[in-house]
Amino acid sequence: MDPTKAMSVFSRACPYLARTGMSVLQGLAALPATGGSRALSTSAAGNARCSVCPGHTGQSALLAKASECPVVGPSIRANEAAAAAAATAQQAPASCPYAKCAAASGDKAVASEPATHGSQEATFDYEGLYQAKLDKKHDDKSYRYFNNINRLAAKYPRAHTAKASNIVTVWCSNDYLGQSKHPTVTDAMKSALDTYGAGAGGTRNIAGNSGLHLRLEAELATLHRKEAALVFSSCFVANDATISTLCSALPECVIFSDQMNHASMIQGIRNSRARKHVFRHNDLAHLEQLLAQYPRATPKLVAFESVYSMSGTVGRIPEICALAKKYGAITFLDEVHAVGMYGPHGAGVAEHYDYDASLQAPAGKAIAGSVLDQVDIITGTLGKAFGIVGGYIAASSSLVDMIRSYAPGFIFTTSLPPPISAGAVASIQYLSKSQRERFLQQTHTRELKADLDSAGIPVVPNPSHIVPVLVGDAELAKRASDMLLSDHSIYVQSINYPTVPVGQERLRITPGPGHDAFMRARLVSALDSVWTTLGLKRSADWEREGGRCGVGESRVNSELHVGWKRGVEHVWEDHQLKQAHAYELARKGAIAIEPAIPASAQQLIVSATAA
């Protein structure tokens, strides 16, 4: 090919050379390499390059010019550096910085040929890494097995396994009150499905801020007596997005986190990149010691939970709020395992502290001086006691609007579908008025704990609805779970690291309104049989060893650990349960639910169906 035509082709192909005129390219091609492209504007002294210098080509100044191209230049210079490895230090001027650098780096740095797509260099063993990580899980017995469990709405808490004829009783669901199958909830979801379809269509910014979203957030704000609420796709996302967004915005923010906090809060703390301190579980003295290190003017956030899901212990909410106020901090309370189940309206443990006052106060109005009013940010879920899916925060209007405007976990996530939002609204409304489900759950929990205690089965002490049965070994906990399922048709999942610390492995049982006395007797008998067969430690054994997780430990230490009120064994006290029972006996008829779908929209679908 004619050299001029060749240069024309190259200049069109290369965006760097295309900016250089053809006459200049021809001139560069005629110049020796030592002239280089920089020879056009530099002195002769500056042109003296050795064979190690970037831009040295050994052919022509045109190639030297090409070596400055940001696209192909790095490859040209890499090849030149490899070729220069054979040159001795005497071949380069003593003042050349590139020669000095090459000598200092050693032969290895410049001798190996750079890898290309055509090389035979081995790639990273990705599959090997995956398998090694899984092998580690198998070796330490923390590998997680998921059972095929299909809950039957019409027969809950019954379910079938992979084989539909194999019926088991579920004792570990977080659908704590059975709301997922309640007609009030499912009817609302069916109506929304017929009216608005199955999906949300995208994010709220793109697909539209639907009336169902606004209605759901209004219900949540009213429930928690806060100015506003914001709904997320899950409470993991709500916790992560809120903490990371808020604490990255607060200048020099310091976070104080209970050591038993959920992984979602821990993830939010990490993503915020704020300074953090972890205080011992429910240890007020330790928390105050950490808070006192900082001036009151330093932005601070104290993150903790109301009911800790794996231990059933309860956060010391009023005391922590008082410490936060004393040292100029705001509070972030996770009520995920409490909403729907505690308080006269199901707002959680914070509401339950002021049970009688909450019964009397108008809905949605803040109660000055109440524990609920002292909490700055409340986070909860729609996926447990409310029986649906999704998460949320409730707080001041300005904070909620700030999170709405800045949190990527909210902005860039598809919003909750219409049937989900409608079902959640119905469930919140229903549980804000019904005491039946809470009464049955709490009484069934008390009865089960008493029966297990009589059988010597070691239950981690707590004042909540969680029944953690201590095993203390990952492999044995898995075997106990498998035996319950295969030999007794009872499903209770084992809990191991990292959900709980090594040595604190357990079975986690959650009694619900649908677990009757017959089911409870079968469960206790099955546990007793499994404990005997596997030789697992009973309560007396743990006590002889000094105790663990509150099992076999002194009452004083247990009370400090489990939270709630000193000397009070249950969050739901006896007089409150009696009051709830009397309320249900006196209530006539079904609970009135205000439809989440406007009457005009309902009429539209009716008219369309008739047509």
C-alpha cells in the first residue's frame, strides 16, 4: 500500500492521529526515532532519549507520536520496556530518570512479556474460590440448608413439604399472627389486583406515586404517632438505606450500635463510613461510657432493637432514649419483631410502655412524654406480624423527606405492587383494633415456655414471644431440626453462625394464634425425645457448667440481659391480657376496615366487568 494512503487509513482509524495533519504525519515518518514527536518543540538536549524511555521506538518519530496516544500508547510503551531489558545501564545517559527507574525495579519488572488476549496465561480459578468458600461452611457446620416448606393458607400452621401429601406443623414462621391468610387481608389484595394489576411498574419516581403508597404511609405514620412514614421494598433495605444516608450526611457522625443488632443495621453502618462504637447488649453503663467521649455538639445516632429476634430479649428503650437525649444523640429503633404484636394498637414495644395512655389518646396524635414520642426514628416491617412484605421508617416529616430525596435504596428500587400495599393497609387497620391474635399468641407462648421448662428443655429466658431453645453446637442443632421434621413432622429451623455466635446455636420456636394445645403437647414430646436421642444438654446441665445465654444463670444477670422492666416477667402483663380478653368478649361483629381503594376506582372496575 502507498505510504500516504496507509497513513490516511491509520489517521482515520485512530482518533488521536486524526487530529494531526497529513503533512505533519509525513514529516514525522521521515524523522529518525531519536527526534521523536517532542523534537518539534524541544531542544536537542531534551531529545536525547535512551532505549528505556517511553516514546522510544527505534523506528521513526511517527511511532513515537503514536506512543502518546491514550488508546494504543500504553501497549507500545509496554513493548518498548520489555525490549529495553536487554540494554545495559551504560547504553543510557547517566541522567536518564527512566533508566534509573528500570534498574531499581529489577529485571523481573521489565523482562516478562505483557499478557495479551492471545496469551496462554491461566485465568483466575473463580469456581475454585466458590467451592473453597462452600467447603469452609461445610467444615465448620454453618452451611445453610433450606427445607421445602409450603404453608397451607386454609390449614395454617400446617404445611406440606416437597411431597404434597407430607403434612407438617410449622413452629418457626415469622408470620407471627397468621395475617398472611386472613380474609381481610387477602380480600383487599384481590380487589387491588383486579383494579390496578399485579405490578408497580417501576420506581415511585418513574412509575408514579400511587394512592396506595400514600395511604399505606399515612396508616404507618398514624400507627406510630409520627409526622410521616416512608415505605421500602424490605426492612433490610429500609435500615441500610436510612442509616447509611443519614449518617453520611451528618458531619463527623458517630454511631453507637448494640452488639446484637440485626445485619441490616450493621450493613447500613458500614455503608455510612461513619465512626462507630459497639456497646454490650443492653449495657447502659457501657453505652454511657462511650457517649461521654464526645461533645454534645457532635452528631450521634444510637441504633438498637425492641425485640431481638434470635434471643427474644427486649431493648431498654426508655433508658437508652434518656441517655441519647443527655448526650445529644438521636435514636434509631428497629421494631421489626414487635410491630403488630405489642401495644394496644400493634405499634410495638415502645407503645406498650404506655399501654393505658395509648388506649385513651386519639389515633395518630403524639403523646407528650411517652416512650414512643422519645424515639426519633422507628423502623418496622410489613413482612412478619402484618403478614405481607416490605419495610418502612416513621419519623419527622423533614427526616423522612430527606431520606426520600437522597437514599439510593429508595430512589432506585421498584416500589411495592398495588396488591401488597392494599393488603398491608388492611392488615394494619385490622390489628390496630383486634386484640384476639395478640392475646392468643402471648398465652400460647407462656404455656409452651412453661411446658418446656417442666421437661428440662433449655429455653433462653426472655419476656417476649420468641422461644429460643439452646443447643450449643451447629451440627447437633441441624440434626435436631432434621429429626423433628423426619420423625415427628414438625418443622423448626436450626439457627447457627453468623446469625448467632458459635457455641450459641439453637432452635427458634415462634408460637402463634393457630397452635392449639394438641400441637403444643406433640412439640414438647418430640423435643424431649430428640434431646434424649442426641444426648443434648438440658437446663440442669447448663446450670452445672455455669450457664450460657441466660440458661442456668442467676436471675439478676438474666434480668439485666433480657431488658424490659425489672421484676416483670412478660412484656404483656397479666392485667393487660385480661383487659384484651375482656375487650374481645365485648366486641360485637367484624372489625370495620376502610378500603384502601377509593370507591370511585372500585366502581370503575365493577362497570368494566359488567360491560
